Amino acid sequence: MSRPMARPRTRDLFRAGALLALIALTAACGMVPPEPHTTQAKEIFWLYNVVLVMGAIVFVGVEGFIVYSIVRYRRRDDRLPTQVHGNNVVELVWTAIPTVIVLILFVLSTFTLNSISAHSDPGVTIEVEGKQWAWVFHYLDEDADPTNDVVVSGGGLNPPVMAVPVGEPVLLRLISRDVIHSFYVPAFLVKKDVIPTGDRPPNELEFTVSEAGTYRGQCAEFCGVAHADMRFSVQAMSRAEYDAWFAAIQSGGTPLPSVPAGGEVLELSATANAFDTHALEATAGQAFTIDLTNNDTFDHNVVITDATGSRFRGDPFSGPGTRSYTVSALPAGEYTFICEIHPVAAMTGTLTVK
């Protein structure tokens, strides 16, 4: 009776193993972190993948033995298989393997944590204040004159933009005036809590952005009813562009970084409660400008939304006149642009980002 059962049992084991491998591969692909964009994030990315590979090996090993046991020892009659009440070698092996894995991860994590926590001579130091429900970025300089400090703030439909130079260490000092918040940029692969400190020193976070671009961030610690509105972005640019932006701010210029080189300018006009076009296009991952010309004597503006909510809100203004709105980089997809003052069909359109 044993030989006729050999082939079905082998086929069952093969099918179960293939299914198990497919499940592990699918789960692993869904857990791969985003591409790192800071020097510190690259170290975290490497460590994360080491942990992911080790976890996958453990998963396949444990689940593989379970599937093997189910198929190999499934019941066919009333006889019990040989009962093993103890095996010192097996017990030693399954104790030693997890211990070695944990020790390896402990050592690698310690080295990585020490490396990303080390501070150098920062090119820019920013005091980041999280509060219900907005962010304030205070650029600290070496003089004792607070009147010429650069301060960028915002929240809700107008998330602030933190400008930083590429290739230079940026030091953040994180403070809170009310509850616990958390500074998190997914592309940086690290988050740090923003805690009411009192007399204690604030948490600090240092990073060096490796390439120019706009990176979206958010509060990652639930902090109240408007927690979802605590969004921001980090715009990394060359030192020359950063210095020009900083000088413009000090002289009373716009509090948002200018559109980077290659940024597009989209033309849109409003006349008699109607936009002149209902279709706009922009490039994914790149900031752009919408020049809205208001030919009416009453207020119009531009709001960009998607299924998750508002992604940009321009301040309303009365015409005749033109207002330039700087929009942070958006991922590829379709968005709706609308005048929130007059949400009618004639003042609604589709923004395609690709």
C-alpha cells in the first residue's frame, strides 16, 4: 500500500511548497521599503532588507515544516506514528538558531542606529515645532537678531515646505508646545517623535539628502481630530538655489521654495464663473506652478483634490489679476482641480500627472 501513495504525496508536497513560496514572495514584495533618498536612509534600507530576508527564511522554514508534517503524517488509518517524547539535538538546534539570528540583528541594528544618530557639522539647523495642527520651521542662524530669522509655517490645506540643500547635513531640533507629534518623511526611512520637552533637551534628527527633489512628509503620531492635516514637504535643492531662496525670504519674498529647474507653468484663466480649460497636465515627481488669471471682479482660486482629500489649496483673490500658485510634486495619477468659491461644473477640471 505504501508505493501507490508515494507519488500523490510527492505531488502534494511540491504543490504546497510552491504555494508557500508564492505567498512568501508576494508578502515580501509588499513589504519592500521605498527607495532611500538620504545617506542615513540607505543604511536603514540595507538593514531593513537584511531583516526581511531573515524573516522570509524563518517563515519558509517554519511553514515548510508545518506543511511537510501535514502532508507526510496525515491520517489514513487508526494507527499512530512513532511517538517521540524528547530529542536533545533538535531542541538544541531550534534554541540556537533563533538566538544566533537575534544576536546578529542586535549587532547590525546597534551599528546602524549609532551611525544614523551620529552628528556632524550641519550645513543647516532648523527648529521644527509641531503643534495642533500645523508645522513651524524656524531656520536658526548664528546671529542674535531674531528679526531676520527665516520662519516657514503652515498646515491644513496649505502644508509648509522645508527647503534644504542637497549633499549637506541638515540638523532638526524637534519641539512641541502641546501633545506628542512625529516627524516622518517616508523617503528618508526614519521618523522621530516631537515631544513636549519642558526643561529637557529636544529630540534631534540629522539627515543628508542625496538628490534634489520634493519629498512628502506627515505627522506619524495621532495627535487629535485634525491629525491628518499635519502634512509638509521637504524640497531639496542645490546650495546656490538654497542660498538664493534664503536671501529672498530674508528680504520679504515668498515663504515657499521656488519651482526647481525644469518645473512647468500651467496657464489657467477664469471668466464669468468658468475656467477656460478643463484639462491640465503636469509631470510626476516635479513641482509646478499654476498661473491663474482671474478676469472677474470677485474671488476665485484653485484647489487640487483626489480620493484622499485636498492636495493643494490656493488662496482666493479678486480680479482682474493673476496669481501664481506653487504646487509641490505629486505622484502620477488623475486629480480634480476646482474653484472652491464656485464649485460648479464650469469651474472644475481634471489634472493628469504622468
